[in-house]
Amino acid sequence: AVLSALFILMGIIIGSVVPRELTAVLTSVIVGLVLLFLSDFVVPLDALPRWLSVLASLNPVAIGGALVRNALLFGGVGFSENLLTLGGLVILGGVLAFFALQAYEHGRQWSLQVILSRVLKKK
């Protein structure tokens, strides 16, 4: 459920920032492909360069894949072993929800750069 919410929030952000429907669909496909290729489904994270491996370990697709793999292949690893990972996903979801609300409030004419500058200016 947490992973589904993350991807829904990503879709809301893309849909709010990108001006047209076709562009939003293409942007979503590109983001999805980048997330897929930076997960450990295609190439093991150990085979990537160190900086890319660290970046890919923060990928929600890689995290979700590891959670599902642990649950299905290793006899259902308990909740306590995955608590830190789930906490990180919840924090990422909170950040994405904040940006999704900002993008939705200001409509399609706002770009991600304008939203970030407004958020950083408030502090």
C-alpha cells in the first residue's frame, strides 16, 4: 500500500507540473523506465558504480522489490526487520505528498522549479 501511494503521488506531481496530457504520459513512462533500470531487477546493485549504487538503493522500485523478495523467498521476514525500510518509504511518501499538494494548489502553470523556490523561500 505504501509503494502504491508513492507511485500515485509521483503521478499526481507529474500530472500537475506537466502542461499537456500526452506530455504527462510520456514523462511518466520515462520516469518509470529510469526507476526500473535503476532497480536491481535488471542489473544487480553491486555491479553498478558506487555512486550509482547508492542512488539506486534509494529507488522505491528497488526497495519494494527487496521487500517483496524477502517476504516471498525468505519465509516471510518479520515486520521488525523491515521497519526501517518502511519508515523510509513513509518519509519519502510524506515529501512526495507535500510536493503533490503544492503542485495541485498552484495548478498546471507552476513548474517544479517555481514550487521549489517558493518552498525554500518560506524558511
